[in-house]
Amino acid sequence: MAVHRPRRTHHRYVDRRDAGRVLAGLLQELKPENPLVLGLPRGGVPVAAEVAFALDAPLDVVVVRKLGFPGHPETAMAALASAAGSTELVRNEDLLVELGRLEHGQRLFDETLARETLELERREKEYRGHRPPLAVRGRVVVVVDDGLATGSTMRAAIAALRAFAPLRIVAAVPVGAQAAVRRLEGLADVVVCPWQPENFRAVGAEYEHFGQTSDEEVRSLLAETSGPH
């Protein structure tokens, strides 16, 4: 396992496309052979599109849904990922211990899991329609998101992808919390994260423009860059 050490100086990315171009420059240095780029919807897809363009690689998605802690929806107690028909649940055990102390904690978890499973299935259909996922087996798979806070969604994506025997998995993000990046180092074969702030606040704080990515934009980017390779 290799880790590409940080290079970013302390200034924010303009937007996700800018972040993708910075990330693409580092990934080109790795010279991956026959790569497949997978973006984590929604926000990771514009970043991944720049990477796919630079590497002359096809683009697809790994659909991941965060299971937010009750009352704190941005804090993931688990994450659910789907890749080519395989679904994987990654649990944040520390938060699930806290959940167990709440009244009706298990019921809250089950309801959240059921809701996010339905949303995951909807997004799979929304983004791909009837197109099958691109083949993973035997390829270098570059998994891209717009940043790492807890890293649970990226970990779920990697866990789901391992079932399809890729040659190597590269986890690539423009910015991430140092602890989240370290947790990836035992899961991905290569981790690329050029900016790891010492005082990480939130992914969006490291961008000048961090508006929500729409389903329409995801569909459009996939249509542009997911042709046969």
C-alpha cells in the first residue's frame, strides 16, 4: 500500500472542477494502466469527471448513502454502498455504541437503513438507467470523492468494490481530515489526498464554491465520459 503525500498549500479550491484538475495531475504521475474512474455521487462525480478526462478513462459511479446519526444527519453512523449488484454496509462502531444508549436506538437505525436503501436503489436507476455498471475485475479502479470528513462513504465504496476483484484500488480525494485519510490507508492500495488541513472543519470549507451537485449534472457527466474503453 502506498500513500501519496500531501502537496497542497493552504488555500481553497475554486470549485469541484478545479479540485479535480489538481487531483488529476497527481494521479497522472502514478501512470495507472487501463484505469476505471468511479465517482461517489453526487459531489464526487464532477471531480471524477476531470480525473477521467485527464487519464483518458471511462467514468462510472459507486452509489453510496450515509446513515446519519439521529439529530446530526451529517455525522455518519454507517454508510451503504452499491457496486455492480453488491451492497456493503460499513459501520461506525463508536457512534453505534452511542446510538445504543438512546431510547429506541435500534429502531432508529433500522428505519434509517431502510430509508437509505430505497434511496440508494433510486439513485442507481436514476444515474444509469438500463446501462450496466462498467467492469471492475482486473482493472485499476480510481475511486474519487470531493473530500473526506469521516471517510465512511469512501470505505463503504472500497468494501463493495473488493468483491469484484479489481487489480488495484486507488482512493483519491482533493481534501480530507487527517484521521480519515489514515483510516483509508489499510483499505485502499493507494491513497491520494493532496490537502490534509491540520484544523479540518468541513469539506465545503476548503472550497470557494461548493453548491450541491444535481442528479441531472451526474447523468450528464456520465453520458459524456462513460463510453466503452
